Amino acid sequence: MEKFVNTCEIIWPYRFDLLVRIDFLEWFETVGRDYLPESNLSTITSDLLISSPKFFIRAKQHPYFVQYAKLKRKYRLVNLTYQEAETVYAEGIASFIKLNEDVKANSFNLQRKIVLKKAFFNTKTYLKRWHIGDGCHRLACLVWLNKEFLIPKRFFKYRYRFTYDPANSNLTAGYRILGILMEEDVEHFDKIFGKGDMPEWNPTFQWVAEMRERFGLMDIEDMFDTRFKRLDFR
């Protein structure tokens, strides 16, 4: 009998960014791709994205922009300029779209399973939960394509890490610092994911889409002037 992983337990409470990634795929399929010239998505390039201003301007109004070029571990302490972030973001979008097209066409690559880690601390919250270590975009593709939070266990591999601190990857905190998530948003996030129940798909992503629309009206360029410290993500 097939066993499943409840990805809600991975998303909440630290990884709101996973919902942003899933929503980006929804936005791209329903809105974004209409602003691109006809092309093979499996070979799309960052140059094509940047040279399509009707698309790229709108893509930068999605919180995935800040997620990829500001909150991603690789960049969060680097402080890219807005112009540098645009280049990085275009590369990230191209890779994400190609990955999604590959999963669509060829199913999930079991040679590159999603890595889940469990920490061993005295804190019960850590002991009870698995935390994603590698494969966030692959997970987003699986969840979005299936419109389902339950994902087959065979797509994951598990690592027990005695020194792993999941709070160092508290990207939900990063969204709060940048003002993208308000207090009421965090409370709603806790309400729909924190009780252990399976959230309904449409209401959940309607809420994420509303947050996305609000983000598009914010001073996004100013967010790249924010300087993070390591402790901000605890």
C-alpha cells in the first residue's frame, strides 16, 4: 500500500515560502505565460524572460521575486542590489519553469529525491517534525501538479541530523521582517496549518493569491535595501 507524506507538516510553521513557490506556478500557468512569446518552455532562458517586459514586470510583482533573490539562503546575507536581483530572479524563474515542465513530461526523478531532516533537540516541536533540507522546488512542483498536500513517501529520503537547527531556515520570519506577512496573515497561517487538519486547496491558495496581489502594490525595490542578520531567521 502506498504511503504518503503530509507536506503541511513541512510547510508549517517555518516554510511559508513553499506556498509562495506553489502559487508562482499557478500564477505562471494562469496569467504569466500569456505575456511570453510562443516558445518551448522546456528550453526557456533567462534572456527570453528579461527581453519580455510585459512578462517580467508582472513576474517581479510576485513574492517569489523576493523569495528567490532575497530570502534564499544563498542570497539572504549577500544583499544583492535590485538590478542584480533581477538577473538572478530571471535565472531562477527559467530553472523553475523547466523543472516543472520536466516533472509534467517525465514524472518525478527518483534519482533526486526530496531530502527531509529531523533534528534532535530537547524541544518537542523539533522532535515531532521533519524539515525540508533539499528539494523545495521539486516539492512545489509535485504539490501544484497534483493539487494535493499528500505526496507519496517514495519521493523523499530521510536524514537524522544531530546538529540540524530548523529554526535557522525560518523563512516565515523573513516574510514578516519585509512586511509581506502581517500579523493577521501569520495568525491565519497558524489557523489553517497548525491544527494538523488537511487544509482545503482552493481557500488556501485564494488566501495566498490575495497576499500576492497586496505584495504587487508594495515598494518591492525598497525591500532589497533591508539587511538581514543570521538571527533574523530563528
